[in-house]
Amino acid sequence: QFVAQIMTDAQTSLIIYDSQGKLQSKITMPSIGSVSAMSGDPSDSEGFYTFSSFNRPATAYRYDFKTQVSTPFRTPKISFSPDDYVTKQVFVPSKDGIRVPIFISHKKGLKISSETPLLLYGYGGFNISSTPSFSVPNLVWMEMGGIYVLACIRGGGEYGQSWHDQGKLINKQNVFDDFIATAEFLIRENYTSSPKLAIRG
């Protein structure tokens, strides 16, 4: 068998193929997030990978190839419950119509209005993919009632070389257009009236 790490719409997952390249199964992840490639010897009936998300610190999982079940192997000791937070993905049309994937995370049950504090972050450069990841400062921000939004703007590697090329050199304006479109979407959808912005590109 082969285990392939696949990125789809800025989310990563693990797919299992047989020796002839036929799809066999997809390893179920705990939620929206990012996963590292599986490690293990070819003769083993188990493998190990790491999963993380906005509300989940990097956790090592053991996958049993016989039962096709993942179980936590090593979990960081942090005094909070991942289930107290929610993350969803939406797609925002940019100025030229390109769909930009964004992730919106906040505490479950948060009453969202135009007055809700919101932090919007985007990178958009050097072919670096922005994917769901854990950050203690972002968790504290959400615990205090804020919304954290990650915009996967062009210039990164979320959709391969073309996505990167569309956000560099003479195409650099696309990076800022994507970010502005995301901010306008969040204001229009009443997530906030004045987001705090952080962009690198």
C-alpha cells in the first residue's frame, strides 16, 4: 500500500492506495485541519501521523491498517476542550472572480454581530501554503470572544504553482485584492464592522 498526503482547498488529508495505484480508503480526520505524512516501516500494520487545527494542538495518532481506525497516541497537555470551538470553510470571490478559501474559527455559541472583534490574517507569498494550524495566541483571542479568520490568498501554494504565480511579480495586486475581498465579505456578512488586519506577501 501507499499513503499519499493530499491537499484539497487548503486542507490536507491522507489517502491510501494499493500497489497498482487504485484508491482504497481515506483516513478520517477529527475535523478540518492539517496532517503530516505518515511514518512507519513497510512491514508494519500500523502507521503514525500528526494532526492539528485551529482548535487542536499537534497530536500524534496511531492508524491501524487492519481495522482502519485512528487513535490518539500522544496528546499535548493543554487545559481546554477542542469541542468548545468551531471552524468552517467558505469561499470568497475576489475582484477577478477567483474563489479564495478562508477559514473562520471562534468559540462555540459566540453571538456574532458587527461589533464582534475579528482578526483576519493572510500570507500570500513564496509558494507557502496557509493551512489550519494551532496557535496559543489565536486560541486566547477566541477564548476572549474574538473571531480568527485565515485567508488563503494567492501567492501561496494551496493550489499549486499556478496559485503561486498569480500572486507574484506583475500579478502581486491579486494578493491584496484577495485580502480586501475577504475583509469586505466579513463586513458584508456581519461578522464584524472593523476587522483587525494582518497580511504578509
